[in-house]
Amino acid sequence: MPRVRELEVFRVVLPFGRRSESLLVKLTDYAGMTGWGEALAPQPKTWSRLEESLGALLVGVDWEHPDAVPGTDSAVDMACWDLWTRMRGVPLAHAVGGTRTSLMATVRLEPDKSVEHLVTRVNQQVCAGYGHVTLDIRPGWDVEPVRAVRAAYPALTLAVDGGGSYTDGGQLVALDSYGIEVIERPFPVSDVHAHATLQDQVAAAVAVEARSTAELDDYLTLRAARVLLLRPTAFPSLTEARRAHDRAAAAGWDIQCAGGQGAGLARAATVAVASLPGCTLACDVTQPPRQNQIVTPIVGANAGVIAVPLTQPGLGHTIDEDRVRRMSKDHFQA
């Protein structure tokens, strides 16, 4: 039975790329075992709430299972799972019900300065071993780049991600003639009916990024999509993310796991969830820069394949704690 002797929370600013922030939680039990968790782009109120209440919630308190710890957020829940599985000597992937040993990866490419340069970048990724590419699209940057990439690579598995930026489905319907596998997040997530209309008009599967089981249920009821874009760290707990997976899989949906940002811990949890049997589509944890990661081995793809760490307990990675402390902008301990 875990009992936390000490907890630490770090706010780190990632040194490369867009210099986004992560909130890292470290739990240490009375035997010296540690568990780590991460929340991406935390809100200011999250920090103050954890500083005020987390110590009383966890320090010196016995709990049987991570689900028994009340009032936690995603970072604390992840740290509890990491500690709990390390104590039992089992990988997190197995503990949440995962069955896969490796995952196919997609690589995500943002809009470019020209269609020609985009095709060159796709070529670089194909040569690096990727068989699945996701193109970020926006109104005005959609049909032409997709047409060019498809002409250059007729057999490449191709998905597009609208980032919720569309209000009209006309251009998205036009993409369907280019053999797109998935149209991700075409409209704002609140517009269930727009997703349903588009899914009726295209052969490609429409993917929605539901962030709660209640939100997912609205889509399932109207058959408004065929793919769940599952971002585990967007849910309050890994158990809730697993619950969303189970509902989508039971409805016959495919599932894609995503979580490419952060310092590595969130990516590791994404890989664990992506090993669940319903996660049949390419996993997206490849967003650079990998230099931001504080875990060993680095979480990422090799020749388009992501290994699920099954020989180490917990998240399956070693944390560079010295680097965490160097990167930390705020810190408290209880």
C-alpha cells in the first residue's frame, strides 16, 4: 500500500521550440520509491491549488490504488500510477490494459512556406521510415498541399488535421478524392452536427478530440465521427482516458492516441495508453523538439515505429532529476 513521504512540484519552461511550460510532480514513498507525472501548459490556478492542498491530500496518507486518491489532476494521477506500478514491478502499459509491444507512428507537418517545400519535407520523413504522415491544414492551405503530396506519394497513408479551424465543410469534402485516411478535428469540438454532416459526406473517417466521456457520448449518439483522437493528459485521470477508449471501441470506432508536447512524461503515458487494443491508428508522439525531454530513453519513433517499454516498471523511463531542477522556474515541497 503506497504512502507518500514527500512530494515536490516543479514548474518548468521547456528550453526549445515554443518554450511551453510543464508542471511536473514527484512523489516519494517511505521506501524511497518515486513516481512522476506531468501536466502540459498548466493554468496559474492549478499551481496555487496544488500548493495549498496537495500536501494534505497525499503526504502520510495510505491508498490502495491511484483511483482511490481523491481530487487529483492529471499530473498527480500520473505520478500515483507511476509510483503504484513501480512498487509492483509492472509496466504502466500492462497496468492500464495495454497489449501492444510496438506502435506505428505518424509524423505531423505544419503548413509550409510553399507546397514544393512541403513535399520535400514529406520526402525526408518517408526516407526516415515513416509510412504515415499527418498534414496540418487550415482554410486556404488544404486542397493544394494534399493534392501535391498525394501525387508525389500515391501509396502513403495520409491524414489531415484541421485544428478546429473550419466553419464550412466544402473544402474538406474536396479532400476526400485524395484517399485521406482520417480528417482530424475539422470543426470546433462543440459543433457536433457539423461533424455528423461531414462524416455523412466523406469516405474518410472524421476524428473528434473529445476530452470527457460525456463529450464523447454526444458524438456516439449522433454517429458524428468514426475516430476518437485520445489525448490521455487532457483527461483528469488515466482511468477516465481508459473509459473513453472502452466506449469508443465498443461503438466500433478506431482510436488514435496523441501527446507530442512536454518534457517526456506525458509522452510516455500516451504510449502506455496507445498500447490498448482499441488504439488501431498511428500514434502521434513525434512532435519536436525532442531535446526538451527529461527522460531516458527518449520517447519517440525510430523508422516510424514507437517501442512500448515493457522491461521496466512504471512509465518505463529514467528521469534526469538534475535537469528538472535546472529547468525549474518555481518549486515547492511538502
